[in-house]
Amino acid sequence: MSTYDVVIKNGIICTASDFYPADIGIIGEKIAAICDCIDPVHAGEIIDAEGGIVTPGGIDAHVHVDEPVKLLGDVADTMGEATRSAVAGGTTTIIAFASQDLSLTGPHALSQSVKNTTDMYSKQRLYCDYGLHMILARLEGTGTATRDILDQQLENVYQDCGVSSIKVFMTYPGLQMSDYNLLNAMYASRKNGITTMIHAENGDIVRWMTESLEEQGLLEPYYHGVSRPTIVEGEATNRAVTLARTMDNPILFVHVSSPEAIDTIRRAQTAGLKVYAETCPQYALLSDEDTKCAHGDDFAGAKNICSPPLRPEEVKQAIWRGMNNGSFTIVGSDHCAYLYSSKEKGKHNAFAKCENGRFRYIPNGMPGVCTRMPLLFDAVMRNRLSSLMKFVEINCTNPAKIYGCYPQKGGLLPGSSDADIIVWYPNDKQYDLQPEVITNDLLEHACDYTPYEGVEIKNWPRFTIARGKVVYKEGKLMHDNARGQYIRRKKSSLSSPNNAWPSEWRPAYDKK
Amino acid sequence: MSTYDVVIKNGIICTASDFYPADIGIIGEKIAAICDCIDPVHAGEIIDAEGGIVTPGGIDAHVHVDEPVKLLGDVADTMGEATRSAVAGGTTTIIAFASQDLSLTGPHALSQSVKNTTDMYSKQRLYCDYGLHMILARLEGTGTATRDILDQQLENVYQDCGVSSIKVFMTYPGLQMSDYNLLNAMYASRKNGITTMIHAENGDIVRWMTESLEEQGLLEPYYHGVSRPTIVEGEATNRAVTLARTMDNPILFVHVSSPEAIDTIRRAQTAGLKVYAETCPQYALLSDEDTKCAHGDDFAGAKNICSPPLRPEEVKQAIWRGMNNGSFTIVGSDHCAYLYSSKEKGKHNAFAKCENGRFRYIPNGMPGVCTRMPLLFDAVMRNRLSSLMKFVEINCTNPAKIYGCYPQKGGLLPGSSDADIIVWYPNDKQYDLQPEVITNDLLEHACDYTPYEGVEIKNWPRFTIARGKVVYKEGKLMHDNARGQYIRRKKSSLSSPNNAWPSEWRPAYDKK
Amino acid sequence: MSTYDVVIKNGIICTASDFYPADIGIIGEKIAAICDCIDPVHAGEIIDAEGGIVTPGGIDAHVHVDEPVKLLGDVADTMGEATRSAVAGGTTTIIAFASQDLSLTGPHALSQSVKNTTDMYSKQRLYCDYGLHMILARLEGTGTATRDILDQQLENVYQDCGVSSIKVFMTYPGLQMSDYNLLNAMYASRKNGITTMIHAENGDIVRWMTESLEEQGLLEPYYHGVSRPTIVEGEATNRAVTLARTMDNPILFVHVSSPEAIDTIRRAQTAGLKVYAETCPQYALLSDEDTKCAHGDDFAGAKNICSPPLRPEEVKQAIWRGMNNGSFTIVGSDHCAYLYSSKEKGKHNAFAKCENGRFRYIPNGMPGVCTRMPLLFDAVMRNRLSSLMKFVEINCTNPAKIYGCYPQKGGLLPGSSDADIIVWYPNDKQYDLQPEVITNDLLEHACDYTPYEGVEIKNWPRFTIARGKVVYKEGKLMHDNARGQYIRRKKSSLSSPNNAWPSEWRPAYDKK
Amino acid sequence: MSTYDVVIKNGIICTASDFYPADIGIIGEKIAAICDCIDPVHAGEIIDAEGGIVTPGGIDAHVHVDEPVKLLGDVADTMGEATRSAVAGGTTTIIAFASQDLSLTGPHALSQSVKNTTDMYSKQRLYCDYGLHMILARLEGTGTATRDILDQQLENVYQDCGVSSIKVFMTYPGLQMSDYNLLNAMYASRKNGITTMIHAENGDIVRWMTESLEEQGLLEPYYHGVSRPTIVEGEATNRAVTLARTMDNPILFVHVSSPEAIDTIRRAQTAGLKVYAETCPQYALLSDEDTKCAHGDDFAGAKNICSPPLRPEEVKQAIWRGMNNGSFTIVGSDHCAYLYSSKEKGKHNAFAKCENGRFRYIPNGMPGVCTRMPLLFDAVMRNRLSSLMKFVEINCTNPAKIYGCYPQKGGLLPGSSDADIIVWYPNDKQYDLQPEVITNDLLEHACDYTPYEGVEIKNWPRFTIARGKVVYKEGKLMHDNARGQYIRRKKSSLSSPNNAWPSEWRPAYDKK
């Protein structure tokens, strides 16, 4: 009988801090050993990674898929399709969202929202594991009761469902939360050790500018970006930092795209505040030019509409700098795909409302769960991202730590880590099967376009291994090995309050 | 017949930029000449200023007095009493507030609010001139109509009443304006060249903290300050700067007291934004220690409650630094006096609501219109304020310029300036009549206390001349010379938009 | 007998803080009165300034002319020629330099250097008054004796000659002072209330880069700028601020041209340090493009070589912003003209050394004493400079204050100020005689070019009045009225130590 | 025959990025495997780490010991004694210094200096491995030859001796390098991929202040710190950043202790410059109070004299913040011990010169190679340092990476890393043998004091394993296992130029 079910031989292991040649032994779903050299006689199956890099599987902690509660409209991908696309690009864990079902109330309202969501996904074939963040759309109660109800709901959603993160919005009609309720949300998060994720844009400015642009007849997709310039994100970021500092609550800004926001985040980190940030590949690689008409299609820019919007060309450099100097803790895809063809055919009809051409009705989002890992790996090859270790840190290890699924996910730790592993192609010789150009077909998602169509890339996952099984091999999905499941998460291992309050004021519970 | 009605001889003239010995000739209400030496034979009356400094009269552009619309409750002073106190301290123009009467609507609603206010004051004996800012409490209309209605109202209030400044609030229940409406207010201000004054504190944080402190039973006056720490002001300041930058609208922050706010203002000024700021003597001279119980009176701290609150001791230095390096454009008193004895006697009953001891109900404000000028003059003597020219700049000339009453007020300009002049005591020899210690009696206001009781001072106005007449002379009011009146103001000569928009977005009217 | 020798009627007076219509009465060399309206019967002579602006005469505190000690080589202008050019452009006082004669030693060595210089100039026809800064090239002594000798020399040069400012260099072979000696210079300056002017560029970097560029054969004039990029100035500025902070000595940076330097200066000013700065029109109006070949002349860029060098186009905006936000205290011309034709003809042979084409040998400097005032006035008309009051502040009043010749110079103060006055052309109607385009002929200097040849301007001095006499009238010099003389200066009225030391360390003299 | 010579069982492995329970198998001098669980039957020897943390051995990259060239005078420790003290505190690699022998010249001069040093140490019993940095005291040649000679010397010292780092000084008589030569050193470093270490203090200011303090009779040890306040370090840091940016050369600041320096470093890192920094435990734990007299010994403060000096109490917080937010890349001890008793007895006579009591003659330095690791581990327990992973990163992994001995040193990488491992005591139960208080006896160095005498600590290395052998076990040195040797280093894996020059200027070699 062999010691290891699978052995990955001859690869170069790369983790968030280390880079060295060694072999990996897998037993069942777990990594069992990392050794100088494992004798093939001990291996049930051998994967020869000769000359290739071996990294932990990616964790994409920002993915939107179809949900029971359709806050985001008709997105293109089911959870099954999203996980399929994920593993095709080297991501082995995604964290999606359970939106608050506003028809539910009481201490288990959030738990029930999660359960409804996991029930839906349990019927789909999943190619990798997934977790869920909780989107808070509305808070119950009035006065101090508000925070206390939420406190109870968050305690329950963690106990019942292993959900340890919430997302709140400072923009979008229907979702925009007042500063007062952001404080309530942070109070309850802090008390329960929940990670607070923040979409930071000033919704009032966006509304004002949208109305003004419409009045001027400036309706094309490009004006979506004009209606929410970088200072709109910068302002909200500064406000949220102040709220978090008031509450001494760690926070994480999602999809940061603005130089002013980065400056604010950096200043907060310099001052020792627990402020984390995510950016997305699209802000480093695309620009507002991509929201203009193309190929004779006046509306083509709509494909690349997202919020925050794609920024002017010169902002890209600030995004790369932020990744390299540590301002950005993680990279997520903000995958939120809509069928572009639906604007004619009405299928899913996500774009239907904008037949009048108003940018205000274009669904916000683009696909990205598949391309995140290859694009960032490629960035290392092009000296934009400083090292492969930094690549692993922000794409794999930090997401796991900050969202409480470390060390099960995000590392290559014998005895602790699931065998979620990517074997990349060797750099020195190009395999016949290695993709060299991105095409939509390659991405295995349900969307009918990718913003990166035709982009050249220098590497791509050769083998994607999820909990010990190869689910993607040299361009092919291995459908029979798909057995993804919901994962309960623990509390973040990165964030905890500083216990440094801005004044002698203390929330009541600290006194007790 | 003499050339001049009054000649001020032998003084040392000090303006915002100059300091030199010369004589001043007054004809009627106006300054007619400044000369090396005016022969006494040309003088109807001679005021011998030998050895004393001669400055323009002070302009206190931040004074709250009794109004027809009692947004601030029962303040102690009528306009008559406030002007009386003003001239006793060297201030010859005050700008108070006309609060928006919410029962009025339509394009002349604001004009009518102003007229009701000036009607009320026209019946009082006024010791110096006054103007009025407009307090905006609520905006009419919805969507883009909101801004267009206000646009019309502001055009009218300027045409009808000579009101060229509005004040908006980011805090206080009933007054707190949403960011959306702040943009509307700025839009209309920019279009009409109106100066936008902003009370910058994040009302949501204040509400949250107030509720939390009350829940903990922390109710004493001191906790008023705890409920609104410096970062609460810093956040709102940054937000307002962003809104103003979005709208390319000059703004002025009133009563700035927070290091974070000063930093934000300074950064904006460094970047070339039209951002102005006012501070008040109390933030430079008092501290949160003064809101604690004193002399065995548990409630004594209530006398010194204001918003923003008095700050920790170490903040004072930042306030002085801000005055000296130009971050602060002007100094106002934020005079807003309440009868402390009313807490027992119920007269005016400003303090009545707080008999339960809750800091939330303490009226916000303290007297200061009389002491502003002497305290700041004193600060020059003590090397806290850099020079007497800086003293004149921030207390006299800049308020006139920024609020559109220059050169009628704020300078000593032959042919242009009203003869509003202060003759100070000589520094080298102490006149018998010169006050050396502040007492409440000295201040001539209707309030029953001053926060500066017993404070030693190095100078005090010897003569206060208002439009050519001596209204205060060596400690005595000259009641017969009181003939203050309402002044219509022009548009600010300091502030105008940069015409530098953050993006290609433009308000509709700029296109036309 | 008339009351006033000269009366300027119907103009609009503009000072550093005020702007208003009034008449000026002059008696002898002094301003005697400013009045609403002076009856013509009182005037010996009337200058009708109808519709024109009336400002104090300009003070150009940074002018290099021919000296007994030729540290700067053969400059084109004598003091006579420089003052002639000055008044033709509205400047009525220049402060030039007396270079240290290194053959002299002892406590009166500096005084003797000054006397030799004033002796030379006393033989020339001067069109306006002048003062002298002292250039320190080398310090005598060793150890603590160094500072004590300089202390004595500075005390004497002030007592003997009325020189209250020194200039030191952080670059140039032969002039570059070590940090140790900069401290000695600051020690002695502080003790004597002398203003320390600093040329801040890191000479070591310049040397290194010059050698490297020469080795690469990059010798053209343009590479002069490449050899000293903006960070070279930024570094030296930061170093000098640290030295000044160590010594608690006020300093003034001359000819600031670098964004990094401006940031450093602004930060120091924000922190309350006594740090002042001068910039020059060329940094706001010209760029490194102007150091390239032009009109088929490969060497034409040499005309615009100066140190610090002209900067990339985008830096201009930072210079204007610095003037408007108060970072720059004054504007000087750094007039230092060389005959360009000398490169062929050898006259003055300033350019002779660079016949081999090496940028290292090009004389540093360009003409500017005449154009400074008109160019900056023009900048107000074009909304680059915020106001005419700011124009007067930085070109007239602040130079007088910081260099100790206020209120004799720099203001329009009855009884105190010399009648140094500029009457500008009316803005609304163009007089036939008003220049509209700059040509070298217009400038009345001895140099054979101006960098501003052909530049359009919106105003020009119509009358230049120096100590009561019109020396320049509608394009013509009035030679008979030229009677400029040396002025002794007092100590700066702007700068004095903060008495805030960085540690408990104190210079010895503070203990006594 | 057993698979592994040694197996460490039941510990919790902590690396720079990971934290998890696993077993380690060692074969010979190398780590061979990390496994979930290694069966004892495969182990030659078992070390039971039950409940304890297992980390890589520490790397102290800043240690001064006795050298052939005595630039630092008579330090107390031989290399043998230093390595002995190192392993007693959990450090398994030290990098000391080979000082340039100024009597040697030519292309192999530096190589010979290194060889003389390693020859000396080869005769001593070494408890762990060591490497050497090269101290540059003087550069040969003139003009561009200077840099070219050094270029050749550095190429050789790397090829001949595996030395990949140099140290240069901006202070100290005899060592202080001009900016010109710093550029030469950086040029040659950049070209050869050598890491440039910088001691950043402005030597001129230090000299000036020292002379001034002496003149005032302020001679006690405490005034050493007064003579070099934090801004002295801040200035030099900013200057070196500018030089490095000019040359596009990565640099590392050693022993950073100043808030101004940290700010400068952070700004540079934020801007994407390759700027690294080291701090030392003494700046985080001691203060200038520790340089005053103690226990009745007026001179006791001399024990804690170092440069930069110990700082005021409030600086400590900035040091911890810098470690936690990533501003500090590494922590070194700057171990440089002198026998305090030598001041009486004359042995080694390091303190002999200061019998006259002048702080200027006190030898600079204190012991620390033993205490660095335990004190920082302790800081994690006390929540000063954010995590044990951060502890490993800055004390073990980053020093190895930045100084080119990774992955041989600094990690626990099967097949790549030497078996340099620390097993710490379990946290939950206190072993009898675990030290709880620091005493000088515990430290095993040759010095007669420690600044941490009596300090309580929460952990201490239980086993120190150096290249597979236990050299320190529960308080006892295992002399027979001592077999340390010199290690050749490769080039840094952290630093490389950005290829982003401040201007179009390029050094000559970049053109080729």
C-alpha cells in the first residue's frame, strides 16, 4: 500500500513567504507531507510538475452568483457555473454572498437567509468549495435596539452557519446605509469578531451627478464613470475609516479603485489602524477607455460597467503600487457577470431596462472569477507584481486568513490544509496545451464575453486540484471529480480591534 | 470751518498689511484722509491716540441673537444688547443670522425670512451695524427641482436683502442636511456667488454616541464633548471638501476646533482649493477641563458647552498655529449666550430642559462678542499670535472681504471705509481706566457669566468709533451715538470657483 | 504755495491688503497723504492716473550686477544699467550682492567688502535705490572660533553698512558650504537677527551627474537641467530646514523651482517653522523646452541656463499654486544677465569657456529685473495669480519686510514711505504708448536678449516714480531724475526665532 | 536504519506566513520533511516539542565582534563568544562586519580584508554560522575612476568571498562619507546587485552640537543623546533616499530609531521605492532615561550609549508601529559590547579615554545578540508585536532574503533549509528550567552587563538546533556540537532596482 494517494513531484513550491523545490504528498483530501524528495514507490498517483510552479489554490472572496434573493438582478452564473469557471483559472475556493431576505425578521433572520442560499446551491454540481458573506441591506429596530438585534443575528449566523463576514453599502438606492446604521453594523461586528466589508462610494454624490448628467442628455455607458469620479470613493473611504476608528472596529474595503481611497487607507494603516483593502484585476488592467463604444457597437462599453467604475489610464499605476507596497491585503475578482446578448434577446434580461440607453440602468459587473489568478501570475512575469510570493499572499493566503478559513484553505500546510493546489506550466518550455491568449471559451463561465478577449498571457493553471482530486487538467474539466461543498468559516485571524478608542467613550458592553 | 469733523492724532495705524504712525481725518461717517500729520486747526474734534494702536473696528461674522424664528431657543441677547456688547470690546460690525422660516415657501421665502428679522431689529437701539447670514434648514422640491428652487431663492435674497452667505449644518436633529442637499445648496451658491458656510460635524456619529453614553448613565456636561470627539469634525470637514470639490464651490468652515479638520483644510488649501476657515477664541483659550464641575457646582460645566465642544488642552497649540500659518482665514466669536441662572429661575428657560441633567439638552453656546478682539490683541502681546497685522487681518479685514462688506468695512481706506475705528490704550503706560482683568460687568451683554471671568488682559479698546461717532469711550457706552443699522452686503471678494472640475462632468448651467 | 509737490489723482490704489480709489499726495521724497479727493489747487504737479492701478514700486531683492569681486564672472549689467532696467519695469528698489572678498580677514572683513562695492556703485548714475546682501563664500577659523568670528563680522557689517542678510550656497565648486559651516552661519545669523538666504541644491549630486553626463558625451545646454533634477533641490531644502530647526534660525530659500522643495517648505510652514521662500517668474513661465536649440542655433538653449534649471512643463502649475497659497513669501527676478553675443565676439567673454560646448561652463543666469513686475501683473489679468493685492504683497511689501527696508519701502504709508510708486495703464482702454509685446529694446538693460521676446502682456508701468520723481514715463527714461542711492537696511520685520528648540540643547549664548 | 536523524514532534510550526502543528524530520544538516505526523520508528532521535512553538533559527544581521581591523575599538566579544551568546538566545546565524583595511588597495583589497577576518575567526570555536558585511571607510581614486575601482572591488569581493552587502556611514569622524562618495558607492552597489546598508545620521550636526555642549560643560553620558536628536537621523535618511532615488539603487537603513526617519522611509515605500529598514530592540524597549546615572553611579548611563542614541519614551510607540505596519523589514541587535569594568581596570580599555567624563569618548554600543529573539517573542505575548508570524518574518526570514542567504537560512523548507531551528517552551505550563527573568549570566557573552538585567520575559528558547545539532538545551550550551562556519552569501532576493530614474539621465553602464 502506498503512503500517499497522490504525490506532486519536481515542482517549485511557492507560498506567501517561501519559494523552493520540493515534493508534496497528499492523503485523501489533505496535504500530508512536504519532503525534499518522495520516492515514487510511496505514491498512488504521481503528478509530474517538472519545471512548474506549485501554489495553493486561489481564494476568490468576491464573487456574485445567482441567489434566492436577487438583489443584483439576473446574473449569468449559477454557483455551479461559477465554481466551474473558478477551477478553470486556478481558484479552488470562492466566497459568494447570501443577501439578507428582507421578508425575514428576528434573531435567526440572517441564518435563514444563508440556509435558503446553501439549500439552493446544494442541488448544483460544484467544482470547488464555497463560503458565503452576508449582505446587510436593512437593519431592524430603532435606537440602541437596532444594534442589539443585529448583535443577536450576527451571533446566530456565525453559530448556525459559520458566516463570519458582512458586507455593507454606502451607495446604491435601497442598499445605501446611513452613517448611523454603519455604526450599528460595526458595533455588532466588533462585538462578534465579524469582518466588516465595505463598498465605499458616496451614494448621494452619485445620485446628484447622475441626475445632472441625465438632464444634460449624457446617457452613454461612459458617463457611468463620469457620475462617480475617484473622489467619490475617496470620501466614502475616509468616512468609513472614521466610523471604524470611532468604533475601534477592523474593516475591509472591497474593490478599491481610487488613488484618494488608497491614500486614505495607507494613512490609516501607517497610523496602526486595522484597515484592510481588496482591489480587483480590472482596476489594474482596464481603464475608462474600455467603457466607450467599440467595434461599431455604441453600447459595447456597457460590458465593462461596474462600480466603482474603471478609472483613467494613469490610475493603474497606483493600483499596482498598492499591491506591491502592502496597501492591498487581498485581490478579489468582483465577478458579477451578465449576459450581454440579453439586451437584444431578453434572456435573463439584465440589460433590458437600459434599452433607452441610460447608463443608470446598466447592470453593474463583469466576469472575472476565472481570469484573476492567471492575470496576476502573468503580472509577476511582467514585473508589475513584485514576486510570486506576493501573488500567493494576496490571492490565496490573505483571503483565507482574513475570512477565517485558514489554515484549511490558503496554504500548503501538512496536516492542516486541504489539498487545494495549482500546478502551473513550466516557464521555460511551452507545452502544446498551454493557452497563450485569453478567449471567452477558455473561461468556462456562463457569460457571453470577457473583457480580456485576446489578451496575451504568460502562464495558465495546468492542474487544478481541489481537496485532493484533479478537477482541471491541461485545459479540460474533470467533471467526475467535482465535489465542492459549503464551508463554515471561523473568525478572521488577521483582524481584531486595537482596543484604542478615540476618546474615553466606550460602548456599553466594554464596561461590563 | 474745519476740514475734518474728527481727527485721530498721534496713533500708530495698524492694518492687515501695514503698521506705521499717522493721523486719520474723518468727515461725516467716512474716513477721508490718512496723513503724515494733520494740523489741529483742521479738526472739529481731536482724539489723541498718543502711543496707542489704531485699528479698523472688528467684524464679528458669527453672532447669534434673538430672532423671530427661534431655531436656537431662548438666547440671552437681543440684537441691541449684542451690538452694545460688541462695541464695548472693539467690534463695530456683527453678522448675525436670519433663520429660514419653514412656514414660508416660494421664490421669495428666504427674502421674507430676512425681512421679518430686520423688522424686528429695526425697533431696537443698535450700537453698531449688522448684517445677516441665511440659515438653511430645509430645501424645497425634489430631484433637480430642489436646486433650481433654491437657486431662485438665493438670487432673490441677494437682490432683495443683500444677503450673500448661507449657513448649512451637517449635524443637529432637524437641521442636519444630507449630502445630496448639501450638493444642491452648493450648486445654487456657486451659481449665485453666495458664500457657503458649513457647520461640519458628523451628526450620525454624535447621535450614536449620545445614545450610547446615555445608556451608560454618563450624562454630565463633560460628556457632551465625549460624544463628539475631534475626528467627528475631521470627517465632516473632509466630506464637505469633497462635495465642494465636486461642485467647484468655495466654502467656509465655521468654528473649526479639530486638528484633523485643520489638517484637511490645510491640505485642501495647499492643493489650491477655495477652502476657508473660521476658528473662535474659545478653542484657543479654553479646554474640556472647563466643562467639568467647578466651585462646587456640578452643573457649572454647562456654561461652557458648545458645538464643536471645547477640546483637550493639547489642541490649543494647533489652533494658534492655524491662525499664524494662514489656515484660518477669520476669527469669529460664535457668540450664543444663554442665561445660566435660567436653570433655576426659568427665565428664558434655556436650561430648563436639562433639569434631568442630560447633556443632550444643554443649550449650545457661550458669550463672546465682546471679548474676541481684546483676547486676540492680548494674544499678540503674549507672542501667541504672530503680529498685530495678522490680528487685523483675521478679525477685521478678511471677514469684510469674505462676506462682501469690504471696503466699506474692515479697512481704513480714505473715501471708501466707514469710520469704524478702534483706538487702543498705549502699551507702555497703563491708563487708570484701562481694564486689566475681565469681569462679566465689563462686557455689557445680557448674559450672566463669561467663561473668561478673572482672566488678565494686556489691552482693551479705549475708543470705539462707529461710523464716525464715538460709541464707547474709556469704559463707558455713549448711548446717544448709537445708530447702527442693517447693511446689505455684496458678494465675497475672496472666494470664487476655480473652474477646475474633478472630471469632465459639468453642471447643466455651465454648458449654456 | 501748494500743499503737495505731486498729486496722483483718480487712480485705484492697490496695496498688499487693500484695493480702493483715492488720491496720493507727495511732499519731497515722501508720501504725505492719502485722501478721498485732493483738490488740484493743492498740487504742484498732477499725475492723472484715471482708470489705472497705483501700486508701491517693486522691490527686486535678487539681482546680480557687476561687482568688484567677480564671483559670477562677467555679468552684463553695471548697477547703473540694472537700475535703469528696473525702473523701466516698475521696480524702484533692488537688492544686489556684495561678495565676500576672500583676501580680507578679521572682524571688519565683510564690512570692507561692502564698502568696496558701494564705492564702485557711487560712481554710476543710478535710477533707483539699492541695497546689498552679503554673499558668504568661506568662513574663517576652526571649531567654535569659526562661528564666533562670523558673529563679530555680521555684527559689524550690520552696524557699519546696514546689511542685514547673508546668502549661502549648498552647491557650486568654491562656494558650496558644508553642513557644519551652514550651522555656523546660522548660529551667527540667529544671534544677530540676520536673514539667512539659501541656495538649496545638493552640489555633490550635481557634480556626480555632470561627470557622468560628460562621460556619456551628453554636453548640450539641455543636459544642464538633466544634471540637477527637482529632487536635488528637494533634498537640499529638507536638509537646510533641518539645520535651521536645529539652530532655531529663520531661513529664506531663494529661487525655489522644485515641487519637492515646495512640499518641504509648505510642511515646515504648516508646522510653524519660520521658513520663507522666493520663486522667480522664469519658473512659472518657462520650461526645460526653452533650453533646447531654437531658430537653427544649436546653442540657443544656453541663453536660458540657470540654477536651479528651468523645469518640465508640468511644474509651472506648482509654482503658481505656491504663490497663491502663500508658500512663496516673495518673488525675485534672479536677474543675472550675460551677453550671449560674447560667445562669438569674446566681449565680456562670459560664454567663452563653453566653446567646447560643455554645459558645465555655460554662465548661469538670465535677465529679468525689468520683466518681473509686468509679467506678474499680467498673470493677475490671466487669473494665474489670485489678485492684485497678492501681486503687491509678494513683489513689493513682503520683500521690504523680510529684508528690513519696510516701511520706507514696499508700502504707500503717509509719513513713512518713500514716494516709490507705479502708475499702471488703465485696463479698459489701451493707450497708444502702452507696450503690448515684450521686446529686448523695451527692457533698457545691457543684455542682448530676453527670454520673453515676443511674449504678449496686458499691462506695463506707465509712470515709475522713485523717491518722488518720475524716472520712467510712458516708455521713456527721465535721466535727469535718476538719483538712486545705497540704502542701509534694518533687521527683518518678518522673521525671528521661534525659541522652540528641538531638544534641551541650547547654544551657549542662550544660557548667559 | 531510521529515515530521519532527528525528528521534532508535537510542536506548532511558525514561519513568516504560516502557523500550524506538524512534525519536522531532519537528515544530516538539513530539514528533509515536514509531515502531519512522523512515526517515531523513523526517528534516530526525537525532540518532543509538545505544546511549544517551533520557529526557524534567528538571523541577527547586525553584530559587531572583535576584528583584525579595530575600527570600533576593543569590543568585548570574539566571534566565538558572540556565536555562543547568539545560540543561547535562539539566533543561529549572525552577520558581522569585515572592516576595510585601509592599507590595502587595488581590485582585491576588499577581498583581502574579508580573508584576513575569516582567517582570524577560523581559529575560534563557533556555535553557529556567520557571514560578513563589508564596511567601507574610504574610496580610492578620483572622479569617475572612484566608482569604477569600487565596482571592480565589489565584483571581486562577491566572487572571492560571497560578500553581497556593504555598509556606509553618514557620521563618525574618519568614516563619514560625502554625498559624492555615497553616490559612487551606490553606483557600484547597483551595478553588482550589492545591498547598501546605511548608518544615517548627519555627522556635521553631531559635531557642531558636541562642540557646543562641551563648551557649555555638558559632558555627561546623557548629553550624547542631546547631541544627536531624532531630526539628525531624519535628515540623513531623507538625503540617502534622495541619493538612492537618483541612482535607482535599493538601500537598507540600519538601526532606525527616529520618528522623522520612519516617516521618510514610509513615504518612500509608499511611493514604490526600494527602501528597507532595520530597527533594534533597544529602541523599542529602552529610552534616554536609561542613559542617566543609576544606582549612585554617575557614569552608569554610559552602558547604554549607542548611535543613534536611545530616544525619549514616547518614541517607543512609533518603533512598534513601524514593525507592525511593515515599515521595518528586519530587526537586528546592533550588538556591540564593551566591558564596562574596563573604565576602572583598563582591560580592553574601551572606556579608558572617557575618564575625563566626556560623552564624546564613550564607546558606542551595547550587548544584544542573545536577547533580541526572546525580547521580540515576549513582545508578541504582550500584544506589542502583532503575531508570531511577524516575529519570524522580521527576525529570521527577511534578514535571510535581504542578505542573500535564503533559502539556506531563514526558513523551514524541506530540502533547502539548514536545520537551524528553535524549539520554544510551551506557553501554558512553565518548565522548571525556563528563565523568567533576564540576568547577565544567562546571556553567555563576554560583556559584564546587559541593559535588560531583571526584565521579566514570557518565553526563552528551549532547544537551539544549528545545522541539525542541538547546541543549546534547556539553559545549557552543548559545546561539542558547536561547528559554526563562514557562509558565502548570494545576492539579495528582496531588492533590485526599479529601473525608474528620476529623469532621462542614465549612468553610463545602462547605455551599453
